[in-house]
Amino acid sequence: MKARPCVAVLGCFLMYVGLGVPYLFGNITPYLTSYLRQRVNNNTTYEETSWIIYTTESIVSFTFIGVWVAERIGQKATIVIGNVIFSCGIAGTYWAIQYSLEATIVIFGVIANLGYLCFYGFLVPVAMEWFPNNKALVAGIVSSGAAFTPVLMNNLHTFFMNPNNLEPDDDGYFYNSEILDRVPTFFLILGAVQGGIIFIGLLLYQEPRSETPKVEHISDRPMRVAQIKGNTSSASIRKGSDPGDKACLSTFQEESSVVSEDISTSPKADETQPSLAKVTFVTPKEALKMKEFYLLIIIFTSSLHSTMFLNSFYKTYGQTFIDDDTFLATSGSTSAVVHSLLRVIVGRIQDKISYKLTCLILMGLKTILLFTLVATPYGGKVMFIIWICGLFATFSVEFVCIPATISEVFGKKHTAMIYGMAYFVAGGTLLFWPLMLKLIIPHFGWFATFSLMGSMTFIGFLVVMVFPERYLTQPAKTTVSNEEEITFDEAVLGQK
């Protein structure tokens, strides 16, 4: 079925839309924090409720556990279990928020996201398997679902909670009972809607059938090209379904026979000649021994920290000089549109150029905008929305560029697990930020906060500059003619 790959990717996209709740937090945090401050504890602040979103990301960083579970009970079963936990956890915030901030952190930040991590980690890698020649583009399309969630929901949520567009008090909090009474009910609706979207995506979801030959581990690569010729028998050609495949295989046999004669003259041929007919990959254990893994972790961490801060505090900061709640919600929706589109565009760009150049552009832009964000009050609403949209456009680094790069650098077999390992390190280091923000924002202001975030992003920019251009799993190539090059993998497998 020709439409099956597109339908499966659409299912992954919809499940990401359902999982996009963390991107809603920046818009709903004024209502959530105001409710806790007015109805539960008068000392509650935005810095304290940031524990909710930072706990969320720290729990989600255990995505490798979801991959591990899916490998044992199946992906669809894992999605069903995860969706039940996720949606019930969000809905359970109805009761938690009426009790305490700590209960809200446990239910919304921990319990709900135990369901989140069950299937967040493998959706993008599975989608990329359907379109192996456009991995970054597909990663961008699927992951843009989470970025698309605020586009659909931000203004609806604001209209539900604050239909009269009332302004917050001078201290930045809402005290109007008309708004606060709606907050607990909001979480019941949110859990039902997001869970329903995930269920629809699950109905469309399907894993790709394995049609490739047995994958050889990278440590088993050494073999002679002469042996490749022997494995490429006339039977292989007879099985080809396309005349072009047969021609490709025949050409490869002729070329490999010439190469094998040259290699046979070298006594070290068996030791030095790599297998060019094998699909190579790196195991998670071996990835820990490669410098590329640690460089990616540094880039991931430096970008994710500023992303989470901006996602949580863009509206809180905007309220300091913009007295228009509807406009701030619209700013979040507009920036989400930009973020969603840029995930797709960045994926396409990375497929065409390279991870390194793509990431340098995004990290450089993010650094500049963070250092200059403090100037937005001078430009008013227009400058604020432009800067926020620009910053949201750079979120593609950790959710598009890095997954696609991991697939390229370490091979696609263990992409989900290795990405989960990198996410675990980056996300696990987020938990110190609520304490830092409680110290920095009240005492040193927004300028110091933005400068700190910009400095972290600049470190990531510098690390991208030293990231290697060539990887261990890149296939070698052999020249078939003066005009065309094919990989040995393509020749043996008869890929089009």
C-alpha cells in the first residue's frame, strides 16, 4: 500500500500533537500559579511552579526506558499503557492543584510523564525508517506535532480561562475568581483532549516491515572485497525485480573482480580492507566510547536548557511590560507556528546540507536573540513577538538536528536508545534550574538570566564548530563510471 508510509508518519505526528503538553505550559503557568497563590499558598511564585515543567523534562529524559519496554512487550502495547497513564495524570491535576504545589508536581510533573516517556522516544526513529532517504525531513515533520500543539490550543485555553481578557495584577498574578474557578476543570478537559488525539494517532500507527538483510555489527566489518563478489551470485541477480538492479549488480561484480585482484596481491588485505557491503551500526555501549556522543550531549544540554526556560517564561516575562493576555497567548501560538514549520524546514535543510552548518546557524541565532531579548520592552509588542518567534524557531536543534545526526553517526538500529541516553543526561541536569531561577530573577533581574542562558548556548555553538564532519558508519564508495558513484551497500542490495 503506497499510502501506508504517509499514514504511519501521520499517526506519529498526531501522537506528538497529543504529547505537546509541555509546550502549553508557558501559556497556562500564569493561571496555574495564580490559582496556587490565591487558593492554596500565598507565597507561591513563578520560580516555584517552574519545578513542574523542569520535573516534566527530567522525567521525560528517561525515554530510553520506554524504548526498552517497547522492545519487550511491543510498541503499540507500550503506547496504550503510556497514553492511559499520561492522560489520567493530566486529568488528575484537577485534584492535585486544589491540594498543594507538591501534589501538582507529583501528578502533573511525574505521574503523567511516566506515560509520556513510554512512547516519546521511538516515534521519530520509527517514522524515519519509513523514509530512510529523508530522515531529517521526516524527523522534522513528526516532531513538529508537539510544536503544533500550542497553535491549536493556546488561544482556546486562554478563551476558556480568561474570556474577558482581564489583565493580571501589578505583581503579575491573577486574583479574579472568574478565572481561578476554571483552573481545576481545565486539567480535566486537557487530559481528555490530549489523550483522544494520541488514541487517533495510534489507530494510524504502524511499524515498518523489516525488508533489509541481516545487519552486520560494525565490529564484524573486516572482510575481503573478493568475498563480496562470491556472495553476489547470479541467483541474487535473478531475484532482482528491476532491470536496473540487475545491471547495477552486474556492474558491481565486474568492478569487484578487478578490485579483488588488486587486493589479493597485498598480504594485509584481510586485515585492512573493510566490508563495504554491510549495513553498519554502533551499539549504545560502544557509543559511550565515541567522542561524537559526548559532543552531542554538550550541544543537546546547552540548547535544551535555554529552550525549556523560554518555553516556561516567555509569557511571564512578556507580562512585565505588555498588559494584554490575549496578545501574549497569540504570541505563543504564532511562535508555535514558526517552531512547527521550522522543524520541517530545518529537517529538509539538514538533508540537503549538513548537521554542522544547520546547527551552527540555529545556535548562533539563538545566542544573539537571548542576549538581546532584554531590549524588547523598547520595541513593544512587535519586537517581542519577533524575538519570541525567532527563539522558538531555534528549538529544532534538540528535536530535529540531533535525532537525525544520531541516526547518521551511530546507525539507525539503535537511534532511539542512543537519543534517549543523550536526552537522559541533558534532561537530568535541568532540575537545578528552579533553584537558580529563584535566586537569579528576583535579585539580578531578567538581563542576568538571559545572559546566563545565552552563554550556555554559545558554549554549544563552539562545540558544534569542532564536531567532526566524517563518521565511523559512513559507507565507503566505489566508482562505477566517470559520472556515477554508488555505495557497495547499494550494489549488493540492489537498492534503487
